[in-house]
Amino acid sequence: MEPIVSIRNLSISYPGDGARSAVKHINLDILPGQAVGLVGESGCGKTTLALALMGMLPPGCDHRGKIIIAGQKVDFYQRPGQASARDHCAMIFQNPQTSLNPVISVGTQISRIILRYSRLKKSAIPDRLAELLVLVGLSDHCRKLYPHELSGGMQQRVLLAMALAREASILIADEPTAALDAGTRLQILNLLKQLQEQQKLSLLLISHDLSAIARVCQQVAIVYQGRVVEQAPQKLIYTQPRHPYSAGLLAAIPKIHPQRPRKLQTLLGEANHSSGQTGCDFASRCPRREAYCEQQLPPLNATLEKSQQFACFNPRPLSAVRK
Amino acid sequence: MPMYLRKTLHSLSLLLGVTFISFLLMVYFGPDRSYAIAGKNPDTAQLEEIRQQLGYDQAFLSRYFTHIKDLASLNLGQSESNGKPVSQLLAETIPVSLLVLLPGFLVGNLLALLLAMVAAWYRHSWPDRLLTNLSLAGVSISFLIIIILLSTWLCTPQGLNLFPSRGWRVDSLASWFTYATVPSLALIIVTVFFNLRFYRALLLDEMQQDYIRTARAYGAGPFSIMFKEALPNTLIPFLTRLLFSLPAILVSGSLLLESYFGIPGVGKVSFDAIFNADQPVLNAIVSLSAILVIVIAWLADFIYPYLDPRINLQAESP
Amino acid sequence: MTASLKPAKPSSRFKLPTLGTLIFIGFIGILLALAAYPLPEWQTISPDRFAGISLEHPLGTNALGQDIASRAETASWHSLRIGLIVALCAGFLGVSLGLLSGWYAGRWPDTIILWLTGVMEAIPFYLFVAALAYALRQFSWSMELAMVITFWTTMARLIRAEVIRLKQRDFILSARAIGLSPSRTLTAHILPNALPVLLVQLSMIFIAAIKAEVILSFLGLGNNSSISWGQMISESTHEVISGHYMNFFSASILLFMLIYSISLITDSLQTRSDPRQGVA
């Protein structure tokens, strides 16, 4: 199958940041109808990648490489309102509270997008609005409410309805659950998964939360400091992570096992943001570091069956099944 | 206490304050009018009688209450320079001032808003820099200088000599254009310079909000982002500035414009009253314009919930 | 998700003098040059009416044969003096009342000060000055006094907001926790942090006072014991019609230089304390 989104060798750096790049040589494919998860800690370049996909990079960024969406090359500095490759994408954001216009009713905000993207007549818009509200699990009276009258979960549902109103085939969700409490988080993730399957959307779910990704995505890419360090189907990542960083992330997820209390593991140290280093970005924090790790950058290698790729000279052995 | 009640009480207390100050300045420590009324060489008995008529012999508080009562019933006395009732004088001059000032004031504010939108849209690139630097230089030029330059250019034989340099004989739209164009132009220029940077800052603040990013991600164009998304969020500060500068423009702005162009509006009347120490006129204008400011502010509080659904006047205030 | 935040441009420590400081230095330079130049007294009337530019009269003379350069110089010092006095006095009043009302926010001193601010802001400034000037007609500082009484309000509001904002910060809470007195906390800890706001507002008052003085003395409401830019411009309105521009240009250009340079300096100050507000 042809990928609907393909990111090729993409590097982006912000002005004034010197040689440090927010995104480094990223290659990533999303197949039609596939849910891909992008995992990494804050500041690793996840949002930059999402903004690049939407053609909304802040002005003055330095970029190399390209993104192709449905055969069309993305212009990173898309002028607002212009038709382009990003019309295939809808995006939902981290803070639903601030991402909605506070002085406009949610019904109007959704209707504006219906009007802009569907070929419906004006009179048909209220019906379509009602349909979308049902799809995202909101009751019909919500259309008259203003964002501040809704809970965080309901606000995120409104944003999802806006995404559906856009009639895009690709949905980019940037930390959609980070600002929500635990119960609501599960509801929104389930809704996301349900909508993705039902509407046959391609989904890029960006999160720092591996468990959220596990719930929704088939394919997972793990990003460290702007670089993809490991990429594999969801099952493989969870059962046999090869990159020490992926393993560290997994070990940091709390698990409740009353019989076998486990000490929660943390990654040591802080991300090293100094520019000009030549070796592996993770070397300074890596438990499996060797001398050469700091000299040379490990390339993204494929395993024999090619489904799992990782960038490490000294990966965890295959037998090291997660305890 | 619900918010609207609290706001109303606050406005009432402000009303007491401004009337008290106008009373102190204009009436209690103001000019003693008995000599003026009594004419030349009055004897003490005559003076005493006039002072009693004017209520000068009464206690401080009761004089203050008389002052409030007079203001409330618009019983403002007679002008000392021409003997006309002050309320009639105001009724004649306020429409003139509105005709001179209101169009320029509104056009200037709208123009400032539009230019601010351009600046905010092109923030940090050349249209923004040009506009913000121009308006900074513009506010540094005194209103006076703008009026003189403009009238010398448009109203004198040295310049284009298109308009009369003074006067006001307006009975039709054409005559309005003859007499009000130059004052209005001056007012527009000043209003644009004065407001552009403020409106730009308002809009720029909104442009950095997340909901604008959402609108951009969902394909909104420049027009839609500015007018449909950002503008509704700036309406409250915009309207507040508009409403609160209105009395200042009507009174202080007209003082300069009308005395320069010889237009018989409120400004000219207050200018003359200042120089003739015409206490009843001055008292009426100061008190009424201060009351107007407070009433406008009070009314604005009741408009705000319609502009921003987050404001709730029924809510209990802390 | 800090990636979407654009880092501020690194500012270098050493900068060329900005346009604002250059114009200000130019303004002071002109004043000092005029002070050093042997000029007649500004009041001196001579038969030499509407004289052109000469060594004796570097900017010519006016309708009464008075030396324009000398009048412009005196008027400039006059304006500077008024601006400074009003800014310092109104600033002091505004800062003190703002500190008081911010510290006691929500309690009676705050209520009274806010009420007073509301009352003062409702009264139209020029009429207030005129009325006060009349009520205090034997007192030669009535204009300055009226400006001080009306110009403190914005400063008080801004300082109050700063105090309320800073009061909740950890370092203030800890200063209070170790038993520092309110007055010491306010002056030693809160005021220094409110300094950018304070300085910007001080120069705003300075500008407002100078502009107001020009308009008041143009209208004839100013102090008649000295010459001011407003009076020079007032004289010039009759002269420009007959083609004599020196009075008008010398007064208005000096006025513009002073106001524009202070505005530019203030603006860069404001941009530094709040980068989103200023000119790019």
C-alpha cells in the first residue's frame, strides 16, 4: 500500500537556536487508515513535526527534507486560507480550553468549518452539525454553549467534531489527553480509536504517554531529541524494545501488581541539548553506553524481518524480554 | 451581593465624589457672585440679601445638597456673560460639537483599528514597523501643531485655500463639508496616531492565542481570522477605550478645535466661560461631563456580558 | 511542548545609541549651545521686528522684535521643568497610593483609593485645570498642582496591579514569613520589581505634562510669568498667514524633538520589560 503521508529526511531548526535542530532527519510513513504513535519527552520536537505537517511552522525556521501528503508536497509556510496539501489533515491540540475561541458558541465554531469544507447548502448545516455532535458523543444542546461552559473532555470532543467537519483523511492529535484527568483521558482515547476505525482515518497520535499510544496505535515511533530512535509495530515495542531509551520509557510506566511490588525506574540525567556533539544523543544517559557511542552517530538499522528499526550500536539483546 | 448591584453602588459613590469635587471647586471655593450681581458700590444690606438669595449663608452640607438637586433637575442657572439659561446654552451647543467631532472620532478609531489589523497581521515585518514607527512619531506631534499645519495648508492663501479658516454656518451636508472637513481631518489624524499602537497590541495579544492557531489549522483566511476570530475577543477593550475617550474628546478636544476654528460648540462655550470666569456655565460643563463619564462606564458594564459570555453580572462578587 | 515557542533574539550588551537617545542628545545640545551663545533677554523688545536670521538673532525676531532663539531656549527649560516637577510629584503620589492600595487590596484603604482614582478620572482634565486655576488664582503653581492632582491615577492603578501580582510570588511570601515589615517588604522587594512599569509610566506623565502645558498656554491658561512653547505657537498662528514661520518652527520642532526622543526611549524600555507590546 502507498503511504498517504511520507516524511522524508526532515530536519527543522528554529531561528536563533544555532546548530541545534528541533527535528533531525526524520523518516516516517503513515499508511491509509493506519494509526501511528509518536512518543517522546517534552521538547523532543513532536509539536514541531505536527506544525510542519500542517504547514504552520513559525516564520524563519530553517528546514530540509520534505513531507508528501497524498502525493502533494507540503509548503511549510502555508499562507492562511490557501488550499493545499494540508487540506487532507485535521489537527487537534493539547489544550482544548485555549484552542477554542472563548467568545463564540461551539455550534458556530463547528458550523464555520462545515461551511468551509463541505459542499453542503447553508440550510443543511444544522443537520450536519447535529450529526457530528452525535458522532463525538455530545448532546445536541451543546451547540449553544460557549467553551467555558464545557468540561475539558467535552471541549476535546468539540475539537474532534471540528476535525471531522473538516472531512480530512488524516488526523493529527498533538497530546490530545495531556490536559485531561485520568477518567476523561480514557474516554477521549477510546473515542479517538473508535472514530479512527469508523471513519477510516489515518491517525498520527503524538504523546509522551506510552500507555495512551498503546491503546490506539498499530505502529509506534520513539523520538529522542528530534531523532527517531526506534520504530516498530506496537506489539514489538512493548514486548522487546531494542533501544535503551525505549526500554527506559517502558520501565517508567507505573504498573499495579500488588503481589510483586516493583521499584519504578527512572531515566537518569537530563536531555543534553548542547550542539556540536558527534555521537549518539542519548549516550550521556544510556546504561549500555560504550566508548564509541560518544564518537559516532548510530544509524537507524532494520532487524532481519525489517519490521523493527532502531538506532543503537549496543541494543538490548532479543532474549531480554521485559520483566 | 450580585455583581450588577455592586457596580451600580460603585457608580453611585463615584457620582457623589465628582459632584462633591465640582461643588468644592466651583461653588464653595468658587467666585463670590454677590458683587457681580449687586453692581457697583453696593451697601452691606444689599450684599447680605443677595448672599441669602444665593444661599451663601447656609451650612456646608445643605449647600452641597442644593448643588446636587440643581444638577439632577438640570436647573443650572444663567450664564453670567450673556444671561442665557445654561441648559439652553448647552442644548444649542452640544449638537454642534457632536457634528464637528463625532464623525472624525469614529472614522479615526475605525481607521486605527484597520491599520492595527494590518500591523498585527504582518507583525515584525515592514508594514508593521512602518505603521508602529509612524504612529510613535505621530503621537509626538502635538495636536496643536497638526491643527495649525493642516489649516495653514488647506485654509490659507499660502496653501491650497480650499476651506474657510474659521466659522460655522452649517445647514446642509455641503455646508457641513465646508466647515467641518478640516477639523475632522485633524481629529482623524490624531485619533489614528493615538490609538493605532494600542489596538495593535490588543490584536497582537489575540493573534498569539491558541484559538487562532486552531482557526489557521482549519483553513481560516486572513479576513476570517481577523474579523471573525480575533476581533470579537478585542471588542471589550476596544469599546472601553472608545467610550472612555468620548467625553474627553467632546470636552477637551473640542476646547482646542472649536476655539481655533471659531466653532460655537461646547468647547468654545467652555473656553469663553473660563476667560470670563462664568461660574454657572463652567460648573455645569465640568459636573455634567464627569457625570457622563460615570454613567457611560456604568452602562458599559451591562453591555459587556453580550460581548463576552464569560462575564456574568448575576454572579456573586467576592 | 516548548517547541512552538520562538526564543527571543539574544540581545547584545553593547549597542549603538538608539535614535531616541541621539535626538535627546541633539535637543540638549541645542539648548546648551543657545545657553552659551550671547543672546538678549527673552523679554527685551527691540525695534527690529520680524528680523531674519543673523548673528545677533540666530533664529530672527518676532512681531515685537524679541529674539526667538532666546525665547525658545527659555521656553524649553520651562517645559522641561514642568515635565520633571509634575512627573516626580504625580509619580510619588501615584506610587505611594498604588503601593498602599495594592497591599491592602480588597480592604478599606484600597476601596477609598480606588474610589478617589475613579472620581479623578471622571473629571475632564482641561476644565479641571481651568477651574482649579481660578479657585487658586493667587497661587502661581496652580497649573502644576492641577496636573499632579489628575496625573497620578494611572500610576496608582499600575502599581496597585503590580503589587497584587508580586504579593503572591514565593520570594515575597517568604519575606513576609520571616517577619519583614510591610513597608520594608514594599520598598525593598516589591518596588524594585515594579521598576520597569514605574519608569515607563513616569516618562508617560512627563510627556503628558509637557503636551498639556503647551495646549494650556496656547489657550492662555498657562503661567504668564514665563514664555512657553504654547505661547510661541499661539503668537505664530497670526504670523504664519503673513509668511513668518520662525516662531512656529522653532517651538514646534523643539517640542517634537523632546517628546519624540522620550517616547522612543520609553518604547524601548517597554519593549524590554514586555516584548510583546513594543515596536519590533
